[in-house]
Amino acid sequence: MRIHLLCVTHRVPAWVKAAFEEYAMRLPPSCRLGLVEIRAARRHTSADPDRARTEEASRLLKAVPGGAGIVALDEHGEAWTTAALARHLGSWTQASNDIALLIGGADGLAQRCLQQANHVWSLSALTLPHALVRVIVAEQIYRAWSLLQHHPYHRTACAPRSI
């Protein structure tokens, strides 16, 4: 199984790249995490945000590998615990389904992306910088994988014994 993190992006700091790569390299070949950076639409003060979202949606959906399930990251999505993410990851791994995680640009994801998604996942009620979201997602995927493997990385008294 491969997880494709598709991110609309514009100039990402080196520390973000390094942090993402750190978590991605920790995952085994059976659960690879790859990053695809999608060019952000041009924005100016008088630009229509719907136009930008529509343009970015076309680029994002075109980059989704054939047959991959789609998970859209959106503030209005369902909040998952780490255990819930681990259950999803376990299901995806068992089914050998590739997954495409979509992270929108400055104006979020177009409705088209949300409608095509199998799941809509909210990381937080907070507004997070888009570059930081990719690091959080990578860390959470590694944490979910470690929970499934009973690896000591995920240490919490409330961790479920079986997923």
C-alpha cells in the first residue's frame, strides 16, 4: 500500500521538508508515504477564491493515482483520534488500497474534491499553516502505524489494546 500526500503548495521551508521526510522514512515499504506537491493557483487581491480552488481541484484530482481512495483534509470534516486513524490505516493496508490524502491551498479544497472523497478528515478546529499540516499528517500516519505494530513510539495509557 502507498499513501500519496497531495499538497497544494507555494514555497515550503526546508524544516518542513526535513520533518516530513523524517516521518516518511520511518514507515516500512509496506506502508510508504509519498509527497506530491501541486502548484498553487495564482492569487492577487482581486482574485476570486472559487477560481483558485477550482483550478487547484483539477490539479489535485488529476494527480490521484487510478484506483486510490481519496481522503480530503478539511476543517469541516470528521475529527479522528489516533486510534481511529489506525483503524483506517489497518483497513487500507488489509485491502492493499492506495490512498490519496488531499491538502488544499490557501482557500481550502473545492467542493468537487470533498464530493469525490471517501472520507473528509479534520485535523483540528484550529486554522493550521498548510506546510505544517503535511508534517502533522506524516507524524500521525507514523503514529497510527506504530500503534498497529505495538511499537513503543505510541505510548499512552489510553491506547486501545486491539484495533
